Amino acid sequence: MRGAARPRRAAGLRAHGQPQAHRAADATARHRGPPRRKRTTVPDRLAPPAPDLVHRDFSATRLDEKWCGDITYVQVGGSWLYLACVIDICSRRVLGYSMAPHMRAELVIDAIKLAVAARGDRMDGVIFPGSTAPRSATSTSSSTAAA
């Protein structure tokens, strides 16, 4: 293996108390294989699918017509943090976000609460499409946003 990652990989192993040269670090990386993907969503197979109110049309002509959201994860140091965000599709502005070391419903609820507060505690007619999230998280966040 060659490239800019090679010295960093060896330095990372040395930092964790495993002094290794570049070639040994390369062999260790080959032995480990590609990094495993983290599974972030386990769908509830018994829950009915959420209605598709967007119909794959991710355009909006006015503010607060459609919002979208996503959850991702970021490795910080040796641990993972999850990031949930809510974006207004018309303005492409992040309205709310939340970070936590877990991916429970509260992560999404906090992001939605910030988005609603950013819009003056009103969300009449806003379409916020569901996804393949667990039913409990979807129903909890919907009821919280409506409150």
C-alpha cells in the first residue's frame, strides 16, 4: 500500500502502543480487511409504511412547505456520535440538529424541537416525510412535533 495514509496508519498504531513500521502497518490493515459499516436503522417489519407525501419531489416554492431530515454518525476520537438534522427544502437551511452518543428517538425529537423553535413554534402544513426508521421513533417524533 502506498499513499498519504501509510504514515498515518503506522503513527496511529504507535500511538496505541503498537510500534510498527510502514510495511507491518500495511500488513495489519490488509489482515483487518475493509472497515465494517455501522447499522443505524433496524426497520419494524410489522409497521405499515408511512405515506409518501413528497412523491420524490424534493423541491419547494415556499418556506416551511417541506422539511427533510437525516441521521448520520461521526467518529470523534475513539467513540461515535450520532447527528440528526432537519433541513427546510426551500431555503436549504439547517433548522435543527442534535448530537448524542446514542441513536434513540430523543435524538430526532430534539432536532425537530429545535427546528420548530427556529420557525417560531409553528409548523402548520409542513410535510416532514418519514423513512425506514423504527415505528416507535417515527410515531414518537410525530406526536412530539405536533405538541
